[in-house]
Amino acid sequence: MLLCCLNVHAQSGDLLHSVLTQLSQHPTVRAAFTQQRQNPALAQPQTSSGQLLFVAGHGMLWQVQQPYQETLALTGSRTARIDASGHAQTVRNERGVSQISQMLQSMLAGQFDTVLRQFTVSAEGSATQWTLHFTPKQARVAQVLHGIQLDGGAFLQGIRIDMQDGTQTDIRMSDTRDAGPLSAEEQHALGTP
């Protein structure tokens, strides 16, 4: 029985390593997203959609286009709102947002050790269709964040974030592709050369 459990754990670790290696092959990624947020205090889920850009080592640009327009730059532990003229204003993160953002950035960059320091991770599926489950290790984070589930194939396709207060955020990505050259505005927002 113990040998069976150890073998499953090793297979899960191998799959996780394979997925992170595969994702790190795409250092800049663009995708369309649809986000649905369910909050126990609200009768209807909140839905938004837009575009995202991930640049390994620099962060993410999250551009909401519907039902309102807003651009956020998530770089390291900092979140900034980018106005129409390209100026950044730091915004106060909700508890747990910084940790989630950093984990996603580490994972998409293939930083295996960084992810495992912060989360207990289990993996299922195959390299072509996988699901990863993340449970926070730090008690302070676990008070706010219940867990994160990611799924995908060659690219990340979905993120589900479950908070301890019952709030659930589902993000689905489509038209995911290598980003190509960044615009001057994107480079400025993410601090890339």
C-alpha cells in the first residue's frame, strides 16, 4: 500500500515537472479570457472578459474590456492600475491576490522550487491534458485562500481560485498563443527592456 502511494506521488511530481517545463517553453503568452466570480453575498455571478499578457520574469498585464475597461499590471508583489495615458498607480491588493499572482508567475515561468515552497501540489492527467491542485502551505495564506486549480495542455487553459469565504473565481482562456513582440506601452507597464 505504501509503495503504491509513493509511486502515485512520484508520478504526480513527474507530471508537475513536465507541465512546468512545458509551460516555461512559452516565455511570452497572450490569451483572451473570460472570468466569472461567484460571491456568496451576491445573487448573480460577476462576469468580465478581456486580454492578458504574460512575460516570464516581468509579470502579467490583465486588460479587462467588458463590462468595463481596466488594465492592471501584476509585477512581483506589486499591482498597478494603468490609465489611458500609460501612467501606473499602485493599487492595494486584496489579501491573497499577491500570493496568487506570484504563484502563477512562478508556475508559468517553470520555477518548480518556488511553487513548491509556497504550495502543496498534486497533479493528474497527462502532459497533453493536465490538472494541477495547489493548497497553500503558509497558515496566514491558508486563512484566506482555500486552493487553486489549474488545467491545460500546451498552454494554461483555466484557473479556479477558491477563497475561504466561499468566493470562487473561474478564469477560462482561449486563443492562447506565443505573444510575439510587445508594444512600447506593454514594455513600459511591465518594466521590460
